Amino acid sequence: MTPTITKPYRYRYSETFRNDEIHARFHFPIWVAERCIHREGFDDWGGLPAMTRDFHQWCEQAGVPPITDEWFLRMLKAHGYEIQLGMVGGLFLAADAWALEKRR
């Protein structure tokens, strides 16, 4: 059964994910769509620790079992994001963008 995704996403406990890979591949893109910003042609970098923390908070709010930090890194790399010096190239948290806008 394919779940219907609505925002905010709510995990259905009847769905069973047998390992981190399946779980990460299913939930990671939902988190990116809901909580992150990716802009083509811009040199945007977001903090990896903040993104990891936000992903785990999102999992908790959505009732989704969290994945390991290792799988989170794998998903970032698998989706083409560059990781350097604790920063993620091409992706940043929408909350960070909103905070910057408030300062202006």
C-alpha cells in the first residue's frame, strides 16, 4: 500500500521499514521538501549538525523512527549534495532563511 503524503507528513505505524536504507530513501525526500531550500545556480551551504538535528526533530514530530547519522549522510550524498567541513553544499534549512529575512 502506498501512503498518501500530506503536509505535515505523519508516519503510519502500519507501514513497516525493515532497514535504515528503505526508511531513509522514503522519508529523506519528504523532509527535504518540507524543511529545506535548494536553489539552482546559487552557492548555498547549510550546516550539517543543524540539518541532522532538524531531521531527527522532524522524524520525532512525524512519528517516524529516526535513522542513524551515517544514513543521513548517505542520503545527502546520494541526492548529490556535497559535504565539506561540516557544511552541506546546495541545501540549507528553510528556518535559517526565515531567520535571515527577519534580521533585514
